[in-house]
Amino acid sequence: MEKRGSLFDVAVVGGGAAGMMAALRANSIGFKVCLLEGNERVGKKLLLTGDGRCNLTNTSVRIHNFHSSNKDFSFNPIREFSNLDTINFFKKAGLMVVTSEEGRVFPATMQASTVLDLLRLNLDENKVRVITRFKVDKIEKVNNIFKLMSKDAGLITTKNVIIATGGKSFPHTGSDGSGYKIAKMLGHKIIKPEPALVQVKLNFPFLNSIAGVRFKGKASLFTDRSLVKESEGEILFTNYGASGTAILNISREIPALLQKKENVSLHINFLPAFSYEELIKIINGLVEAYPGRSISNILLGIVNKKIIQVLLKGAQVKERDIPAINLSGSSIERITHLLTNWEFGVSGTLTFDTAQVTAGGVDTHDIDPDTLESKLVKGLYFAGEVMDVDGDSGGYNLQWAWSSGWVAGSIKSKQKQ
């Protein structure tokens, strides 16, 4: 086993986005820092973010973009290190950024590897001690000193610890929930982790017929006819259900609702830019303009053609090949209703293997929102997804990683010795 040297001021457990930011911040204010990573290299999960493009942040960041059982917990860290601070931090590090129409901020190279390379370069240039293949199996505090033990890699001693091990999403990257075990060793409670920003499974007999259909729409999650959450954006039908940003943003609520035996349904509006009244007027106008066309051909310019036959089945329209002018008004009404409010039964979500983030984690009621220091153990801090905080799709989870990493790495409740 390698000898780790003298006592560190700060040991950061977890070399993901939050952990790297925490290590760089603590180093920048003069602390002797080590960054511990269980994998063979840091930042493995970062390479997957933004579909490999690394959605760094968003130009519009609001408290409602973040979710926790402890309402408004994320407010101070996000204010302390904002989306503008994130952009400036990476620009200073040498990164050019670009912004999409939706406000998503990416590296100009559109490669997550660019962001990781610059972070690793910064760690190296600032001589932050990075120790890979160090999996913390046990932690204890004795006489104000933390002992971090790895059965395969030895012992680290430090005055302060920042747990930044991530949640349980994409476990093959090393984000396997090990941080919860460490937190529990030191007396912290864990809110049950659930997959979030994850694909949704639907009860619908014609999924294979519409799989691959992609569009901009509105997804609304209901339970027993009560609206739970809604989101607009991309929707993608798959052979198991639905994906896309609008679906991912409503997915975090589903596991808990199903565990309560609630009847959960997904309502999809294919054309949210139009009201029901506007859309029925448009369809009737096309029928009058082209009386000889079938309803299938009338709908060609309105909705993806793979949807049309399934839509007509759902609307119980049997006369699909006759001139649309001969259809009853009630048939047009049923078609329009489905286009604006098509209901699908929800059976669950996919697993942590495909979830982008984890809902739940270390209970933030026991963490100081101003410093991210434990209220139970002095010198213990948390950063990133390991806490019970998760964000919407669109750069918000990485913003939480940067913000919480910066605040935790500031070690605000301690004066540097």
C-alpha cells in the first residue's frame, strides 16, 4: 500500500463534478487537499452528462428547478455560486461555451471530455493530491481527526471531510450509493433514493407502432385525476413507454406515487401551442378545404404519420378512408381531444441504470444550508447528488454539483489553521 503522507486539511471523497469543484475550491483558499476516487480516474460520470456534450448549466436558474424534501434548501448554495459564476469559472479555466435556444450552456466543442480535461488540468496545475482506486469502506472521527479507511488502499487522515460520492444513477460509473453508507456511519439519515430524470413505462398496447416518434409536446402527470406535475419539451415514444426532456422532468414523482398504490396516468398534448378550440377549428377548416381527403390525409400535416392510425383507433374512428367531410362532428371532437389530452397508464420507470440523477439521499435537514456542513458532525461536509437534492433536466443537476462543491469546499465554518 502507498503511504499517504501527513495529515490533510480536507479530504474530498468522490471525484465527480461536485468533488472536483470542492477540491479546487478548498485548494484555492490554502487548504492541503486530497481527492479520493474509487475508479481508476476521476470524472467518469461527467463524460455521460448532456448526452456526452456536458450541459454545464442553464442561463435561467430558479429555485423551482431543484427538488428536495427540505424545501428551499438549495437556495443559498445556488445563490452563493450561481450559473454566471459557473460560466465565468470555466471561461477562466480556458473553456469556450455556447448557449442553445433553451438556455442550455455547453462547451463550444460539444464534448464532455473537454470539460473533464480542463478540470483535471486544473487539479494538476494546482497540485491537488488525487488518489484513485481509493474506495472508502469505513470512516470514523477520533480526537477531531477523521480516519478514512480502504481495505485495498490504506488510510487517510484529515481534519475535514467532504462527501461527494454521487447518488445511485449510472452505477457502472462508480455512483453506487456508497456515500449513503459513509453518511450513516456518522449518524445521518437517508431519504430513500429513487430514479429521477428517467424514462417512463406505459401501459399502452400500440407502443411498438409509435416507437421512435419524437416531437415537442406537453407531458402532464396525474393521479386519480389530480395534476401532480407538468412539463413541456421533447417527447419520444419507445417500445416500453416514453422518454425525452418533458417526460424526464415529471418522472421523479412516479415511484412514490405507485408505492402508495395510486392510479398514475400520463397525459400528452401533441400540440401545446394550440388550444382545443383552435385545433378543432383548424381541422374542420382543412376538412372543408379538402373535402375529398380522408381523415388520415387531413392529419398528415398536423401530427407524425406513425401516430395517425393509432390515434384514429383511440378516437374510435372506423371510417378512415372515406372523405373526411362525411365524418361526424363527434369523431373530429374525439380526435382533437386525443391530440390535446391523450391519456396513457403509467406502470413505472426504468431503473438507476438509465436514470440521469437520484431523487432522495442524505437528509438535508441535518445539513447547514449556508455551509453544507453536517449539523451532527463538525468538519463533515456534503456536496452534489449524495444529498437529497435533484434538479430538472437542462443543466440544473450540474449546476447543483458546481454550486454545492464550491460552498462545501469553502469550509466556511472553520478558519484555516
